[in-house]
Amino acid sequence: MARMGDVLAGFHAAWEFGSDSVLIRFERGIRTPKLFQALGERRIPLDAIAGVTLTPGKRGTVVLRAEPRPGADPLMEAAAGQLKEASDPYRLVLPAERETLAEYYADELRAALAPGHAEPAERHLVRAPEAPLQFKAYDAKASFDGRSVVFRWFWTGASSAKWKAGDQTFAVADLCGVEWRSPELFEGHLRLVRRAEGGAAAGAPDQDPGAVVFGLGYGPVHESLPFAAAVLAAVRAGGPAAPSEGAAAVTAPVRRDPGDVAERIRHLGELHSAGLVTDDEFSSKKAELLAEL
């Protein structure tokens, strides 16, 4: 293996080689992909690498890439192949004149890979982005504190089905997966897959209270993908210990801004007038909102 502490610097990132891992430090700057800036740095254990390639790049560059093992990195598992090349954190782009040096490090990495390195990993080997995390989607603000995911709906974007269901809180222990669709694609979304539903999708994302939807300008990759990865890692790890019998499942509700509650009641009244909410649903939901004051 290359000498411990050796650094190979490229465009937007530098790789520091250790005895059992590669530390990737991402640059900050207006030309650096926002996902890299959000990640800051990532330590990739050699056990998490399936292979190494060195290929010609664009405009006088070469690309050194470490191929992550399937299931080893929650970020890449959540991305499910949807990242554009420029936002791939496992690519290091270098000037073509550094090809010989890059080939040396590629050979060193290949030689250090353990037997069976191409097999899927039994667990995540790369640390997920750390909670707390939050981002704004088109129809909600999503937050994750490491124990539970909360969706707070925006009246301007949430469907009547979500509005009627109210803000949602999901304990990690009640989830079995995460589905992420890039906001750079048409109608992206983040959906929480619940154990109670046997892992089945609950209808269209814009109607599912367990999903938030986004598109260009909402839920950008550098915010929504680390969020999805952190939740996925918590789910795979089994989540925090379940609360003891009789203990509260969620924290006490936070008092809401009166102006916000008034606006939500007004929107609820519009849904009621349009026949989208029954009299009983209107009365029940209005009482819930007033109780938040």
C-alpha cells in the first residue's frame, strides 16, 4: 500500500491514503459540486471498495474511481445510480499529466483489496451523514434527529390528502427502508417505507403522508440525498432502542406560531367548502390545530 499519509490531489477533492482506508477531503468553492461541499470529507474503508479504475476524462484529464461495494455506503445505496458523474464522490478528476502517478495509486489500492471485495457488504461500512439534518421539499419541511423523521406540510404545496392527515412523525424503528428519487429528475421524492405496510409503496408520493415531493429548486441533491442516507443508515442499524412500555413514542408537540395555525385553519376551511373535507374531519382537524397554540 502507498505510504500512510500520501495525498493525491485532483479537481474538487484530495485523497489521503491510510493503512486501511482512504480519506476523501472535498474542496469548497463555487465550482465544487454542492454535494461535495455538504459532505465535507468521507473516510472510505478499503473493505468498502470493490474495485479501482483509471480512465481518460474530458478536456485533458484522467479519472481515478473507487467502485464501492454494493450495500457498503448508505449514500450510494440511497442514490441508487441516480447521481450524475460530476457529483459522484468516488471519482477523482486529475490533469492528464498526473496519469502515471494516478496509475501508481490505483495499483496500490487494487493490491490492498481483501479477498471477496466484490461481494455485497452485509452491513454499511461507510459512515452516513450525521443527524440532525433537514431540508425543504415542495410540499413539506423534512427533519431528522437520529431517532425520528418529521414532515411538516406547507399549505401551498401539500395535497389535500396530506393536509388532512396532518404533520407526520415516523420513528426509525417503524421504518424498513427509504426510497429517494433525484430532484434533478421529473417529480423527485423521498418516501419512507414503513414496516406496518410490509414495505409496499402507499400510492403516489404526492398523496402519501409518508413521502415528500420535490423538483428543480426543491429538495436539492446536496440536502435531500444526505438526509435519505442518514435515515437509511439508521434503519439498517436497527435504529435507537425502542421506548419502554408505557413511555411516550414521540416528544411533546412544540407550540406553533399563531399566525401559522390561523393560516392552516383558513386553508382547511377552503378544503371544507370545496367538499374535500367532511364536517367531522373539519371539526377534528381544527381542534387539533387550536390545541397546538
